[in-house]
Amino acid sequence: MRETEKQWVRSAISSKNPKYFGYLVSEYQLAIRGYLRRLTKGNDTLADDLAQETFLNAFRKIATYKNTGSFKSWLFTIAYRCFLTHIRKNSTNPLMNFPTDDYENTGINTNDGHHDETTDLINKIDIENAFKYLKKNERSAISLCYTYGMSHTEISEIMDMPLGTVKSHISRGKEKLAKILNPVTEDVLC
């Protein structure tokens, strides 16, 4: 954690001044919103609502932050728990129940070897679309690892799961993404 960030956290805890917490929100709001967008399968409105709830919970609980891990991990833990709470309360919400195994015919573009800015944009869109077919724990673990640079140990703490389970979610998720993004037909195998 940068020294400035440490000062903001200490000031937010000791003075209860919302200004310092506001600095922390500014620092992390894009990351938290992006993470929640991926978890909510691109539902921007829901992701923004959950991000707001995340920061409200963090503000209320800032005094419980013990400075033993990174503040970033602490925020992502709150965001993940807000997401899980929403899932539990809205388990019949069809938005949250995308098919997870029916990804054979996703219509996702495969790279034909041609590379330019348009290809990069299409690939990013394809990756985001492919994430929709992963289970929530796979989406979360892969996002935290590859998008936000967290260690498996940090992810284990954020998701409150054993380290081996986190590694399994990452491995299975990567396999599914590879299958979705680079489908192999039986004709090619023959």
C-alpha cells in the first residue's frame, strides 16, 4: 500500500472525516465497479448498486480494518460479500442464472491470425462475453487473479475459501474460457 493511501486509511479511521474515505473511494471505485460488472455478467446498473453498497459498508466498518492485509483486498472482500448477499436474496433472478455449460455455440469470434486495433477490441468483447458462461466463483477468482493482480492467498481470503479450492476455480475457469474462445470442432480432430 502506498504511503498516501496508508495516511488516508489512518485518517478515515481516526478522524471519521468522510473526505479521507472519499479519497479511497476515488482510488478504488473503477476497480470495484469493474469487478462487480464481471460478477453480475455485465449488468451495469446492478454492479453500480453493489459498488455503492460496498463503499457504504466499508465506510461503516472502516474502524474494523486492522491494516493486516491490503486495503484493496479488504474492499474486494466486502464487494464479493455484497454480491453473494444479492445472489442469495435474488436466487430466482434469471439474470444471475446464465447457462454455465452450454457454451459450444456462443458465436464468439476466434482470431484468424489478423491483428489490429479492431481485433483487440473484438477480443476484449469476446472475453467479457465468455466470462458470462463461467460459474460465479470461477468469474470471481479469475478476475481477482488476472485483472486485479491478486495472489491466490489473497483470493482465498476474499472469497473465504481454501487455497486449493481457489486454484481449482481458476484452473476450471481458464479451461472453460479456452474452450469458449478457441472452440475445436471434431472435423479438426479427425
